[in-house]
Amino acid sequence: MKKLTIMSIALVILAGTLELPKVGLQLSAIGQIETPQPIQTPQPLQTPQPLQTPQPIPTPQPIPTPEPQTPQPQTPQPIQTPQQIQTPPIQTPQPKAEDPKNLGYVSPEFAENFSQQQIDLINTNVETLLLTQSCSRCDLRAVNLVNINLKNPILTGADLSDANLSGSRFEISDFVNTNLARTNLSGAELVGARISNANLRKANLTKTNLDGADLRFSDLRDANLSDANLRNANIDGASIDRASMAGTTMPDGRKNQ
């Protein structure tokens, strides 16, 4: 028992030894008293500003009443008469200037009736005729072939209207169904020519030698046959109404007065 008592006392002493430092620390902390801060002097209260007196509300001005304006009568403007549209004068095409290079064999007085393409074709046909003595159904209108000499030419169905063949010589020629309207054959030699069913209306056959020519069923109306030679010619069925035949030698050899 004594041992237990001694041990208990020893434990109490040991515990007290261990607690002493903590008590010292607490006493040290209590000894450090905080120095009190000086009390701040309160700021004086600000005197409140006096209230502003409200400004009087301005009296609204009356809206001015606009004075009624009397409309001024407007004088109507006179209606403008539309100007007449001026039609430009139609310019008459001027005849083409004579140019042998372009016209070739085409007579200048008829050149304006043809285009340059047609003129070129006619000139080509003339070259063919002069080279081969033949140009059936060719366009030879208004050609100027004065005083040419063709032997056995074949011009069947060709168009020689308005052509100038005066003074030319055609030996045993073929003009069957050919258009010779208004053609100038004055003084031409057409001995034994075949000219049946041809159009010779208004043709100039003055002093033309048609000895032995075949003129059957040809149209010679209004043609000029003055002083022409129709000896031995065959004019059966030919139309010679209004044809000039003064001084013409008829097929039977009789000469008209």
C-alpha cells in the first residue's frame, strides 16, 4: 500500500510539473494589457442647406391661329401645239458614174438598174459568148456589142433585152425563144437567122438584113422595120401590129412605100 501511495504522489508531482509551463504562459499573456486607443473627437454636424424655392411654371403661350389665305386664281398656260415632225427629204439615188472597169460590156444608161454582182455576171456571160460563140439562156441584158462578128452563134433562150447589137454580123445565128425586146439591131446582118418565137417588141430593126430569116410566131409589135430586108423571110404567125414598115422589103420582094 505504501508503494501505491508513493507512486500516486509521484504521478501527481509529475503532472504538476508538466502544467507549470502552461500556467506561466497564461500569466505572461495576462500581464500584457493592451494600451487603450484615444477616443476620436466626433465631427460637427453639417448644417442642412435651405430648400430651394420652386420656380413658377411658365404660362403656356397661345398658339397663333394662321390667317386663312385666299387662293390666287392661276391663269392657265396655253397648250403648246406639238411641233410638226420634219420628214427628211427622200434622196433620189444618183446614177452610178461611168466606170469602164466596173461596167464592162453593160451600157452606162442601164447600169443603175443592176447591182455590181449582176453586172459582173453579164460581163462573164459576154466573155463566154465571144470565146465559145454560144451562151444559151444567158443574162445579156443591156450589153453593148456594136459591130461584132459572130459565126453560128447559139443564143437560144438568152435575154438580150435593151442590148445594142447595131452593125453586128451574125452568120446562121440561133435566136429561138430569145428576148430581144427593145434591142438595137439596126444595120445588123441576120441572114438566115433562126428567130422563131422570139420577143422583138419595140426592137430597132432599121435597115436590118433579115434575108431568109425564120421569124415564125415572133412578136414584132411596135418594132421599127423601116428599110429592113425581109426578102425570103418566113413571118408566118408573127405579130406585126403597129410595126413601122416604111420602105421595108417584104418576103415576096415587094417594097413598102
